[in-house]
Amino acid sequence: MSSPLVFPTFSTALLSGESREELEALFEAYFAEYQPRTVTEERAISEMVDAEWRLRRLRQSQFRTTELSTREFRRFESHLIRLYDRALGNLLHRKSLHLEPVYKDERTPAAA
């Protein structure tokens, strides 16, 4: 029996006009894809979702406002991408630690 999906506390607050349901759906999609088995893996997913959400917000705001210069926009965008990539790398590393060993032949280590 799997544990119930618990939504994390995101470090990014929802802004006026943003949908909590869309944020939760994004989290559910990542949760379904990566199927975290530990709290650390769940944290990495939360960080990925947070970075993805803020990146989407940034890209949407580019068309509605001129508050950021192109240089500032690119710098902030790069920062969010790095946050996402680092969380993904951490998640994949953690998940790789849980994999069963793969042997080139059908022998088990005890039979080798």
C-alpha cells in the first residue's frame, strides 16, 4: 500500500491569479514520474517543482512587463534552471542508490 500524497510547503507563494490546482497538478505529475521512496527524494521533487513554477512565472511575466532587462531576465532564468538541474541531479543520484545491482550474466554474487 502506497503512502498518501502529501503536498509540500512550497517556498514560492502563489501570486494573485495563479492556480493552486495547477501547482498541485505539477507536483503530482513529478511525483508520479519519479515515485520518490524517501523524504529526501520528495524534497528534491519539491525543489524541482518550485524552480519549474518560478521559471514558468518568469517566462510568462516577460511578455507582460518590462521590469527586468534582458540581461537580468537571462540571469534569473539561468539561476532557476541551475536550481532545477541540481535538484534533478540529486534526485537521480539518490534513486540510483536504490537500484538493484545488475549482473552481466544470470549468476548471483553468491554463485559467482
